[in-house]
Amino acid sequence: MFKVSADGSKEEPVGKVDVNAFSDAKPDNPIAAADLKPARGEQRVTVDFSGEAGMKYEFRIWANGKGMISAKEVVIERKG
């Protein structure tokens, strides 16, 4: 779960969050992602993914220049 704040026009996303997995030095494409839309206060954006042994993971927040994003925290929880 990503805890973020996002300000901008209510009509379009201001960025996205994603999870990237890779086994070598070069990251691959994201395995899970979600758009960040402007909202009042803190948002909790959940991105579900499955982990694999031996993989490295990146938890990324991207801004597209159409607003402001403030990253608060990334929380990783095991399900089940």
C-alpha cells in the first residue's frame, strides 16, 4: 500500500504508483500499477502483486507533471 497525497485538476491522474520486479541489474516492466488521482488529504493506494524467490522489487511513485504528489509511506503486507 502506498500512502500519498496528490493535488491537481480533478479531471485527470497526476501520476501513478507501481511495483517492479527483476532478477538482474536491469528492471523489467512493472508487474502491478495504479493511477494517482487528485483527492483531499492522504490516499491509500493498494497494488496487489505476487512475489517470487530470488527477485528484487522496486516500489515507485511517478509524477506526470499535471499536479503535485507527496509520498508518505510504502507498506508491504503478506496476504493469506
